[in-house]
Amino acid sequence: MFTLPGLPYAYDALAPVISDRTLHFHHDKHHAAYVKTLNELLAKAGKMPSSLEAAIVESAGAKEPKLYNNAAQAWNHAFFWLAMSPTRQAPAAELAEAIRISFGGLPALREQFVKEGAAHFGSGWVWLAADAGGGLKVFSTHDAHDTVTTPKDHPLLVCDLWEHAYYLDYQNDRKAYLEAWFDALPNWDFAASQLAAARGSGALWRYEAPVAEARAA
């Protein structure tokens, strides 16, 4: 079975951009529900994939939307937690240069990232990713869709656009949420390690492997 990863920081560590109340609901209720439902669906189907990434790819190919949605949302949320840091950072070295080449600099990336996320219709995610050639791009995906089924896209950062990610703190002002998020929370060190992996140095992040379910004696 797949487990719910703990947050890599305290619930109040991202305040005031994201409140502890939002993180409690988002992680303990929403993310936990995706993981719980995923495990139930897999048990009912008698399946135990070797990885969450495999579960996403297989369910997408088999056109099993409920399984795919819960598997992908479990993955997306785990990546989202890691894409944020309570310590304000700035891109360094290779990543900063990649941003300059692809966007013209960090302010231009911010503008494109916020614009893409604010204009996205409905629920979804806004991504900063490296493409197959090592360049960077910003795009959004709908609902549970992510980059796992598009191997040419290597995610560096993601921001959650579902209303449960920001409504308690920003109500319907998604643009303000994205602006505050981009200015304070991106984990640029994590993004840099993802970029290095995308360019052949190290491994891209993967969800924790499933564990065998304990059985009563």
C-alpha cells in the first residue's frame, strides 16, 4: 500500500502565504483522502504496482479514470509539498542561467507563471518544467493531470490551483495567491536538483515505494 508522506516542515512554517489551517485541511484531509482511495481501489482490483509512477501510467493507459485521478493527485500533492520551502530562496548557478535563457530572468518567469496559473480555467496545477532539450517552460494541467505520463517534461516546481489550496486564505483571488506563493515559497534548491537530474546528473524525484500491508496473525 502507498503511504501518506508527512509534510517536510511544520504546519505553520509557510505562513503568512499559506496558513496552518489550510495546510491541515490540505494535507490531512485532501491528500490523505487521495492516498486512502488509491489504496482501496488497488486492493479491490487485486493490484499492487511497483511504484506510484507505474500506477499512474498503467491506469492512464487502461483508461481507469478513478484510479488514475487518485494516483496522480497523490503524486502531485507529494511533489507540491517538496516544491515549497519555509526559507525564502533564490535560484542559483545552473538554474538561474536556465531561467535567464528560457525566460529572460526571474521577473519574467514570475510574470509568466502567475499569468498561466491565474488564467487556468477550473482546477489543476501550474508547472515549471525542463523539456527534453533541457530548456525550461511553464504550463498548466487540468484536474489530476501531471507530467508522469509525459516523460519529455521533467517537473521542477508546481503550484496547486485547486480551490482547496488557497480558498481559506485568499477566497477567490487566485492571482494574489500565486503572486505571494512565487515571491516567498518556491524551493529553488529542489528545483535545481530536479534540473540537474533532467540533464543527466542524479535521479528525478519519485514517490516513496509501496509497502506490504501488515496482516493480522
